[in-house]
Amino acid sequence: MTTAKGAARRTALLDAAESVLLTGGHTALSLRAVADSAGVRLGHLQYYFPSRDSLVAEVLARILQRSLDRFTEAAPAGGPGDLVTLVLDQHTDAELVRVFTELWALAARDESVATAVRGFYDRYAELLTERIRGHAPTLSADEQRARAETFIALVEGASLLRSGVAGNPSPATDEVIARTALALLTGA
């Protein structure tokens, strides 16, 4: 059984791991770097996370769950236009975009991370499919799911350009992205 003190220590260690991931990238995410960042001995960190894989799995689960929570908390409030705005506004959060860029890089090299990332995007697509079903009930279930996955591909790829990570933001491009994303959600 985890005590409140143990839970707080675990949270602090995960915070340190996320910080290392953000500042140094996925290649810097070692147990020693996290222990140093948290100001604890390596053995203390290993008490909570015996291996790098167990630490990465916990960091990944926490980041992905936070992202899904943000989506589900904010998404139901408005219509499709509000949902598009919500998702695209996340691209202004350079830290969030960097985290996902690092997760994608980790997923490209680590099957357990790839499995978790696929699970996240599968759940994200399910949530979007439900939204599309509400706005375009005459579309087939396959078409609704395809639109949800295309929406995700569009906005996730756009995040690299819109955030400045791999391109330069452009109001004209933003308009086309928003219009296309809205059409995907509404069945237009």
C-alpha cells in the first residue's frame, strides 16, 4: 500500500523525469539524470522505478492521460468549431508540443512506448468518432472513424509547423487547417 508520503515522492520523481525529457530529450532520460534532477540518490529512484522502462512507462502514461483529460474536460462544452479551436490552441503550448515530439521519437525506437502511444491515439480517435457521429450521423461508422483519424493526423502534424518546431506559423495555413479540421468533424 502506498502512503501519502510515498505517493508525493513518486509524483516528484515523475515531475523530475518529465523535466529531463523536456530539457534534454528522450536520449537524456536516464535513471541517473532523473535522480540528479530530483536531488535524490539513484537507489532512491530505483526503489520507485527499478528500470528506465518502468520510469518511461509511468511518465508516458501520465502525460497521455493528462492530454486525454484536457480533451474530455473541454471538448463537450461547445460545438465542432470550439473543439477545433481547443485542439489548435494547444499548439501554442511549446512545452506540450516538445513532450509529444519526444514521445513520438521514443515510440519510433521502443515498442512498449509505441504500444502506449497507439493506445492513446486509439482512445483519442474513439472520442472524436463519438463527436463526429453526433454531427454527421448519416456517415458510416467506418467513415466517421476515418474522419477522426484524419483529423488527428492533420492536427498532430500541424502542431510541428504551428508551434515553430519544424516550420513557421502562418495565418493563411492556420485558416486552411481550421477549415479542413471543421469539415472533418461535421461531415462536410
